[in-house]
Amino acid sequence: MPTRAELAREGDVNSSPHRELWMNTLDEESRERLSADEAVFMKQSMSTPCMNVIVDAQGCYITDKNGKKYLDFHGNSVHQVGYKNPYVLEAVKKQFDELPFIPRRYTADIAIQAARALINKTLSQDFKVLFTPSGTAAVGIALKIARKATGRHKVISMWESFHGAGLDSISVGGEYVFSKDMGPLLPGCIKAIPYNGYRNLIHSSCPHTIADFCLDYIEYIIKNEGDIGAILLEPIRATDTHIPPQAYFQRLRKICDQEGILLIFDEIPTALGRSGEFYVHQNFGIEPDILVLGKGLGGGLIPQAAVLTKSKYDYAADISLGHYTHEKPAAGCAAICAVIRYIDENNLLENCRAQSAFAAQRSAVLYSKYQCIGDFRIAGLLISFEIVKDRTSKEKADNLAERILYYCLEHGLSFKISAGNCITWHPPLIVTKEQLSSAFDIFEKAIKSCIKNH
């Protein structure tokens, strides 16, 4: 198993003393169920042991075996429209009754409608679509398209990035806990330090200085490495919410155009409105050549992902890019259409922006009161708080962050820890001001309690 230090760089630590104490608060029946889980599922870091047993997920909440409800600001980033959304659920049920499966080499109206719905949400509406059963698979397809379109196999991606757990996606991903002990990965995968890495490296508070430093290095790689076909990154880092300035993306787009390099954005956990725009890159005034989507596409019901590629790169008819059993997934397409309609008809982007402004106000108040919050970053309802020992040095306080997590869980608020010390919230777009206010109240009480008892 990875060490605590290795895990704390990237996510929740499932084998810490704090986790043990939490497990001991559970009733005997729940602990028995968790033991049964370990007996049949393979162990893996950041997932094993599970922390509880749930029996329901609805709206913004999950419910455990004892009937306790948790406001869920984690949700594996699938619950943009809330769990068990009745509108999406009805659309999927109807699709199962009418046409549950579309064999390869055939199409159906629902598949065309879903692809068109995703394209219509882009600025240019100049994309074509492939569906895949997972985000990891979608990243693999994006890499294949870039190779076919450019004739080059090398790709620049970022340290600390996450693009899925397959061998191809961990080759371009930058989290050690996924590539540890895996041996040789895909050749031609070159890592650059991400925007947030440069931010920490050069200790500058000027976003444009950091952006230029970062992009100068990417240009250096392109010049000295050669044969680069693609640059792959998360436009907003999902796990700890790092947000480069618009100038970063404007220049990055220009570099890719000048060098004939395809720009790939992985928006799997962040798209569908969570950034305040339907697609994350729409915050920055550019479009990628390839856009990778997943998670919330299936409405929290169906595992569903997609790749959107600029129409001019649609010339891979002589190879099989995906060839998936569920190449045009009927139920997944019904979910996609229903999710998009629900977001539009219920003005969820507007709600996201309104709740984001409220979250920013509450966060600023907490930042002014508690020195253990070294920084907070918000884009729409992508929210992170850095927990530090000292605001000047910004030394990570991963132990404090973990204690805050378990206090919040005890009081009915669930979220994830990223990068060891970042408390990260991904509320669904349906979240209300009252629910957000309740989350902030619990969070502040956790900070007070954990500092007092430190």
C-alpha cells in the first residue's frame, strides 16, 4: 500500500488513526457490512476501507443505514442535478421501456439528440461526438484522435493531474498513487509543472507572472522535445480548484495553433455547469480541439462519457477509434438529454452563480477569522479551502484537515480532502442558500473545535 505521505499528496487517507476512530463510532451492523465489503472487493488506496454504508441518495443528500443524512458535497462529481433526479430517472426508465440497447452499426434518434445537445452547448457548435462508457476510455480516445490527426505520438500533460486509472490515462496523469509499481507506461508522455505548481514554486501572487512562467516552460519543451501532438490538461483543476487566468489560456491556444498541436481539455468532473458556465473552458474565451466529458453526463444514474472533437479532425474513418459495445448507449443518451434539459429549464447555471457569490462571501469571512485557512478558491460551485499550519509559509496541515473532515461527517456534511490539506466541495447545482449556509456553519464549528482541541 502507498504510505500515508504518498496518499496525503493526493486524497483522503483511508487508513489513518482518524479513520479508525470514525469507524469505531459506527454501529455493529454497519461495521459488519464494511467487513463483508472488504471480503468481496479488492482493496485499493483512497477507496478501502469504505467509511460507511448508505441506503439512499436523493437530491443533495446521502443516507446511511441508521437513517442519518449527510449533505453531500463530494458525490464523485456525478450529481450536478442531484441524486435520484425524478426528471432524469423518468427519462431513463422510458428509454429502457422503448429501446434499451442500440447495436453497433445502427443508430437511433436518442443518440443523435444526445450528441446534438452536447454540440449545441459549445460556442462554435463545430464539433463531432463519440460516446464511451467511462471517462478513462474517453481520455484514451482523445489521445488516439490526436495521434491520428497530427501524426505525432508525444503529449504534454501536467504533474498532479488526474485523467483516469487505465494504463493510457495514468501515463498522461500525474498522480503517483495511480502509477506506483506499474512499470513502463506509454512512451512520449511528457510532464509539465501545472499552473498551481509554478504558483508554489516561484512564490508569486501575480497570476500573469505565474502563467507566463508556466507557458514559457511549455514552449521550451515543445522546442527541445519536438514531435508534440497534443497538450492535455484540466482547465480548472478539480481536486483542489486551481484557476489559471484567462491570459494563460489565450496564450496556450495561440501556442497550439502556431505549432499544429491539438489542445485537449479534460472536463470530466467539472463540466455541466459546476464552474458557472456549461463547459469550463467557456470561462476563458477559447475552445479546445478535443473536449473530454463524463461523470455527471449520466445524471448520477448511468456511467457515461463523451469525446467532442472539432469537425475538421473527423478523418479517422479508416481506423476504429472506440468500437465499444455501448457505442451509442440508449439509456446514457436519454440521461444526457434529460440532464441538459433539466439544467436549462430550471436555470441551474444562474443558481450556481448566485450560490457561488454567497459561498465567496462566507469564505472571505472565514479567511479573515481563521489563520489555518491559507487560501480559498472558488469557480462556480467548485470550492477549495487550503488548511495550513502557518499562513506565511503555507505549510500543509493535513492532520488538521482530516480532523475537520471527520467532525463535519459527524455533524452531517460530507466532502473530500485533496492534495493532503485541501477541503474540497462540489455541491450539486440544485443546492440552496440554506443548505450552503448550513455547510458553512458546520465547517466553522469544525475549525473552532479542532483548533481548540489540537
